Amino acid sequence: MERRLAAIFAADVAGYSRLIGVDEEGTLERLRAHRRELIDPKIAEHQGRIVKTTGDGVLVEFASPVKAVRCAIEVQHGMVDRNADVPREQRIEFRIGINLGDVVVEDGDIYGDGVNVAARLENLAEPGAVYISRAVRDFVDDHAEMTLEDLGEKPLKNIAKPVRVFRITTPDRAVAVSAPVGSPAPPHKPSIAVLPFANMSGDAEQEYFTDGMTEDLITDLSKVSGLFVIARNSSFAYKGRSAKVQEIGHDLGVRFVLEGSIRKAGNRVRITAQLIDAGSGGHLWAERFDRDLTDIFATQDEVVEKIVRALAVTLTQGEERRVGRRGTGSVQAYEFWLRARESLSRSTREGVAQARAMHLRAIELDPNFAAPHAGLSLAAISDYVSDWAADPAQALDEAERWARRALELDDQEPVSHLALGNVLVWRRNLEGALAEFRRMIELDPNFAQGHSATGLALMYAGRPAEALEAFAIAKRLDPHHASIVLHFMAQTHFSLGEYETAAKQLLERIARTPATDSSRMMLASCYGHLGRADDARAAWAELLKVNPDFSLAQRERVLPYKNAADFQRIVEGLAKAGLP
């Protein structure tokens, strides 16, 4: 007799007897279709094992409670879509309970209180809901895309002690709070989006300063583990757009929005900021700061401190030390670094070159300023990955030198760990990279780019299921994420043999970034595996239009798959279509 710890997923159909009584044949046919087209594939996707099925129910075992919960959420979302055009009285709606506990395994079946608690939670749940135990909550609590409602301790039939129960917000509940279709639900911790501050200086040249100050506020708040902070990329999607705060809050799935303006004139700067409840539109806090430019760092710290206080969030001792670290006392070096960061974010060859020059100028002004050293590392990595470097090996060596120097100067800077982790990814030292990324996320739990980098390293390390979890967090933190994230996710699904899913994501990526050659390479291989040879050849022809010098051998040399067979899967898909 074997015992093991498992996440148990129990589901049944609400009102099954009534549905059978009204239309037995139609109900059974629809239930089989839901199982075949949605539920069973989702269970397989999240690596669950179906233990047994009953007339209307299913019992599933997962090794990971996170995967069990994510599977349940996706099933319930899928059922909302499938029931959209079905009369309410004919809808098949599932109740799901999930528990983590010790189980006894015998002849493929599982027994014990771990199973019984999951079944009782399922009985408690209302149609369309997912109920989880506290044991499961402790594993999923830090996953930013999940919203939990504490229902307190509940007595469960034939279970000795009451169980603390949590409800995961369902699609129907998201509608109930007027969130638009497809908008994420606000997380259970205080959540905030910092909108781009308005440049009131009357000088377009000062835009870099205003945007840089906004980005620094986002960075400082993101280091607070008690907050959920939307990434810069998604916040800046609203720059220059006229949108109500309530709409932005719903779109990004946050409860609070910070907006403001900056006026810089000579050596004086005026900052106005207001914290708004995105639900009611009411102001929680507003203030104006008139300061000398030399006091800009202290002013930023004051703004962050007042936001944190307004949201009633307690900082850990480490966060108190880290939040507000500027890394330099030189306002001039700081301004060059702001300009460099903006140039690097353009991801163009010209932008990288400009960023390099300004990072070097910042270092001249303050040789102990870690951030521009990390920036130079990221610039060299861009040259390496984009094949812009005359000597790729030298570019990677340069990237590593700058990253290690940045960490020598300040090992509390998350971007320095990102830079070194990226270097190690491309050197195929994936375990070393993941260690850097773990430290990076400890320092900045809301770092969307960092979660994406973690997902990429996990994918190349041959751990695609874990990679998808990291990408899911990155997407929740950055709903308007860069299109490259779609490519990374498609690569991951491709590694899992999920070619249809990968192809859909690649098509979306190509629509957003028409000049991509790498996504067209993956798409052609997907089509080859799917037996769509004509589509594969068409995708390859488009690739050669975009990049006539494309080299599959160069991609094999550069892409850092731990297992060579993972790249060969790409080659095999192309070969099935007679390519290249």
C-alpha cells in the first residue's frame, strides 16, 4: 500500500438529476462533449491523472496544487464560454473542490481524508465555483493571477476538524463587478497601476525625465511584496489616451490607480500625485511637492512612503532598506541613466547604441552607480541575441563583465540579477541563470520582465510546464505585454507538442510584429508537425522575405536548449514539409 501527498481535484455537475430528468439523452451528449473537448484536455495539459469518473463527476490527482487550481480555473472559464448561448435551465455547470493532503494509493484508486475533504468542498461550492482548502491556498497565495475570498472555517461531514475554505473568483463573479469580458479580476492583495505622469514642463525634451520618474515609482512599489503592481509596459499603454480611471482599473484588474504630473524648470521640480480608488473614482490621497532638483530622490521616497501608508501595507525590514535605493547621489548621472533606459527600451539597434553611450556617461559621473553597469550588460546582450555584434562571443563576455561589476557595486538591484541571469541563459548555464532569477524575484516580486525571463530559462531547461506558470504570472502583471512573450509561450507549447496552441500564439505574434523571422520559423515547423505542408511552405517563404539571410544553423548554434532534441523537434517539423 502506497501513501503520498497529492492535490485532489473533485468535480461534479450541479443539478445533475434535474437535467437528466428533463432531457437524459441531450444532457449525456452535452456532458460527453464537455469532457472530450474541454475538461479532459485541460487535465492532460496540466499533467493531472484522472483517477475515476462517475455519472456526472470526475476525481483527478495532480502532483502540483498550482496546476490543479489553474486547471480548475480554465475549466470554469471554458464552461462560461460554452454555456454562453445555452438557455440557463439547460446549462451544465460544474462545482469543483480542491484539497492537498495525504492519500492512500491502491490499484490506481486513491483514498483517505485528503480525498474526502476535496469531495466535501465540491459539495459546498455553488455552480461554476472553485473552492479550495487552506492547504492549497498556502501554495497558490503568491500567484498574482489568482483572486481568493476567505470563507472562514467550515465543518465538513465526517471530517474531524473544521476546514478553512477559500473561494476562487469565478468568471460570473468577475461580470458581477462590471469587469469587461477578458479583464483580469483584482488580486487579493492591494493592487495598483501607476499611470504615466503628465509632463507639464512645456518642453518635450523633458519627457524622458517625467517618464523616468514614473518608471522609478513603479519599480519602487514593485519591490513591496504586500502589493500587486502593474508593469510599466501596461501602464504606459495609456499614455496620451483619454480613459476613465474606472475603465483602466477594470482593464488591468487593479483596485487603485496613481496619476499625477511633473513640472521641471531650472533647478526646481513640482510633482503632483493622487491615489484613486478605481472602483468608486474617489481620491484616497493627493499631494503636491515643490522641491529643488537636488532633493528629487528624497521626494520620490516620500511619494512611495505615502502611497504605501495609504494602502495600509506593512514593509518587511528588507523592503524598508531596498525601497528608495537610487544607487547614486548624482542627479546628473541619474538623468543620463533615465535617458539610457528609455533608449534601451526601444529595442532597436540605434536605441541600443544610444543607450550604451549614455550609460557610459552616467558611469563617468558616478563610477559606483550600479544601474548603468547593468544597463550596459543588457545592451551587450541585445547585440548578441539580435546578431548585431561583429564578434558575438566578445559581446557575451562584455555583457558578463558589466553584469558582475553591477552586482559587486549593489547586489540588491534586481536588474543586475536579470542581466547576469540572461548572460547565463545564453551561455547554457540554465541552473545558474535560474538561481539569479530566483534572487531577482525575491528582491522584486512584481517584476514582470523577470518572470518572463524565468519562464524562458525554464523552457530551455526542459521544464515547459513550470515555464507556463512563470509566463502566466508575467502576463497578469503585464496585461499589455510585449509581443515577444507570445513567442516564448509558443516555444513552450511547441516543446509540449501542443502545435495548434503554439501556431495560434505565433500568428498573433506575427500580426503584432510583422518583421519577426523567428516566429515564422516556429510557425512553419508547427504546420509541418500538423501535416499542413502548404501552410508551412508559405510561412517559410514569408520568413525569407523578412530575412533573406536567415540561417537555421545559426539558430541551432545560439538557442540554448539544454536538450538538443528540443531544437531537433523544430528541424523535424520543417523536414515534414520538405523545408528548408
